[in-house]
Amino acid sequence: MNQKAIILLVLVAALSLSAQEPYFPKGALGDDPRGDLFRADWYSKDLKALQEPSLFQLAKNPSLESYRFVWLRTFHHPVIVRLNLRSDGTGDLTTKVSSGAGGYAPGHVIENKSRPVTREEVEKFLARVRQGQFWDLPSHESPDAAGLDGSQWIIEGVKEGKYHVVDRWTPGKGPVHELGLILAVDLAQMKIPKDQLY
């Protein structure tokens, strides 16, 4: 059985368990338990609607390395872009869009595409992960950093049995903004009008 088939089996198994398994560890999305629970519930609904596995649960497999951008814009369709790395240095990229609006209801999957990612593309992405010190970034900012209309940029990573999530509200710059753009624009080749890039 090749590596792609094994990854597919792991993801299918994860999808069947995702209804009862949490997507995020407690306290990862906020210091206030109510705010943390609110965000975890909100983001989980979108991930379930987009039929995504829990990377937090998949981190139990130390051989898995994966990164996911969850983009929840208040007035536009929710987007996820997930990059699963292979042992040979290449990867598989999955892009999904749902019919809902990130600030309201998740809707259902309206776009689901996959494509192979070259070793060169993976190396470029991982260089940005290291450069932006993703694994050392705080998972969340103070509650004052949020607003009413904007977007949540959530980047998750799984590597060597570790899970990390970084959640930012409408970042205009910085490592979360850069990683999100690399995944959505450079790798997923999404055509995003300027007024929808927030």
C-alpha cells in the first residue's frame, strides 16, 4: 500500500471519528474558558461542515506532518487549505470552500480540490514556517485584538506528535498572514479579489 493510500485511510478514519473528537485542545483559543469554548465550537462547526479531520487528534501519529489554514471571513465563504507532507519531501494539498459565511453559518461543501505539491514548493513553505517561528508563536492574542467584522485566520500544524494552533483576527501582516497567503494564494492558487482579502 503506497503512502497516499495510507494517508487517505487515516483521514477517512479520522473523519468518521471527528463527530466525537475535539478539534482543539482546551485553552488553546483563549485564556477565558467561555471565550475559548465559543471559538472552539465556532471553528469546529466550520471544520465539520467542510468534512475535515481533527489535526489535534491526528497528532497522535508521530509520522504525520500537516498544516492547515482555516479562513473564516465574516461575509464570505469559509475556506480551508490543508497541506499534508510525504516522507519523500513532496505533499498533497486539499482546498475546500463551503457555501456559508464565516461569521454566520458554515453551510455545506461547494468546492473540494486536491493537487500534488512538489518538493520545491514544500521546502519554500517550510522555510516560511521556520522564518515566522510558527511553532513558538502564542496560540491566541488578547481579547482586545478582536473586532466585529473581519476574519479569523487559524493556522494549525502537526509535526513529530506535536500539535500547535495560532488564531489571529484580521492580520494585515506577520507570520500568520504570510502563511495563510502562501497556502491559499501561492499553493492553492485561489483567485481572491482585493476587497475579499481581509
